[in-house]
Amino acid sequence: MRSSNPVFSRRGFSRDNGYAGFNAQQQPQAGGPAVGTNPYAQGAGNPYATNPYAPADTQYGAPAPVRTDAMTMDDVVTRTGMTLGTVVIGAVLAWAVLPVSPSSYGIAIGSALVAFVLAIVQSFKRTPSPALILSYAAFEGIFLGVISEMYNSRWDGAPFQAVLGTMAVTGAMLVVYKQRWIRVTARYARIGMTIAIAFIAVMAVNLLLVVFGVAEDGGLRSFGPLGAIVGILAILIGCFFLTLNFKEIEDGITYGAPRQESWLAAFGLTVTLVWIYLEMLRLVAIFSGDD
């Protein structure tokens, strides 16, 4: 499986990419198994039939031995726990050690940039690197710790409320996904990704306008009604990313993805949860008012 976040996705979502549920039907291939037979044996519709971990004689079109290193839900939970745990440890240490000051803000920005670079490096690697992913989590944690302390100093309790909000949104989206109230199809993914990319592009332009003094008070990211609307939209986009994360985890387990891929599942979930938490933090501050 591959991370669903836009900068980490490497398989993409197309009608023919083989993800379960993205194709209305799987057609039998010439010389391949008929529809309804085991998709793991010869790779019928299996996005993991060709992967960088498998030896050449087990690639697509050739009989594959019984997998003993396939990804399981326990693998995903364990790796996600390790990654999120690293984020939390980094955040707690940053909160405890770094005071609210201009120098701390500089450290936060530097940590965010390092985390971004590590994420980009991982996105271009053919296989997941636990060291890169955990390093990303550590630097992201430092950034979150400083930012959370800054918000808490002005809006007491905002980080705690943001954590609760993030947990509530994640739990709600898991229920929505499990109940199949949202069907993660190729069309759904394409439309959602188009909206997400457009949103990110607009936010990048807004940031430039703020930096050069063209837009005042944060522009679209102000702490007023407009900022609240943009924040809610950003959280909805985060919910969209969560559904893609859940779908990829489900497909990875169903199709017998290599166990190493559970690191990418943890990576994608961590990026999405950080996105939602930061937006929740802003919304809590907006609705709390300026004390």
C-alpha cells in the first residue's frame, strides 16, 4: 500500500490501478485465473503482485509461494503506535524544555522544515524507511510541542480540546468508513484529491500574500469568521484523507501487502492526524475568542 496523502502517494488512484473497490469488476486476464479465484496466487487485480520486496520469480504472472510476511492489522497498529508515540514524546519534551519565545518559534519552524524534507525523501523511496519515518515523527513532535504551548499560553486548554476533537473526528470517520456510508471509489478519490490540491495551492498563495504584506491579519487564515470557515474546510479535507488511509490499510491486508508496508500506513495516518490536530487547534482558538 502507499500513503494516501498527496505528497506521499506513489501508486495513485486510477480506474486500473487494482485497488479493491476502485474497479467495478475484475476481468479475467489471458492465461490468468478466472474471476472469483484467489487473487494472491497470480496477481489478478492485486496491486501488491509486483512489489520491490518480492523475488523476480514471484512477480506478477508467476505463481507465488504462500506469504508468511504479509501485513496484518496488528502490524499497522504497532507501527502507528510507535510513530504517534514518537510525535507525542517530541511534543512533550519541546513543551517542557522550550519556553514561549521568538527563539522557540524559530526552532519550531526549523523542525517543521526538517520534517517536511524527511517526508519528501520518504515519498521518493521505493520502500518505507522506519528511520526516516520515526525521524519525521520526532521533528514533527517538536514543532507541535512549541505550537501547542504557544496556543495554550493564549487560549488555556486549547491543545487538550484539539486532541479531543481530533480523536472524535477520527473515531467518527472510522465508523462512517466501516459502515460503508462513504464508498472510497476512484471517482471519489479523484474529486477529493482535486479539491485538496486546490486548497493547498490557495493556502500557499495566501501565505505568500501575508508574508509580503498584501493580505492583513492572516488573510484567509485569520482568526475571524472567514478563518473558521477555511478551518472547517481543512478538517473536512483531513476527513477525506482519513478515508483514503483506511481504504489503503484495508486493501493492504486483503491483498497481502508486505509487512514493511505497515510503516507507510502509520506514516499516512500520522500525517493526516497532525493535519487535523493543527486545524482543530486553530478552530478552538477562533471559537474561544481573544482573551
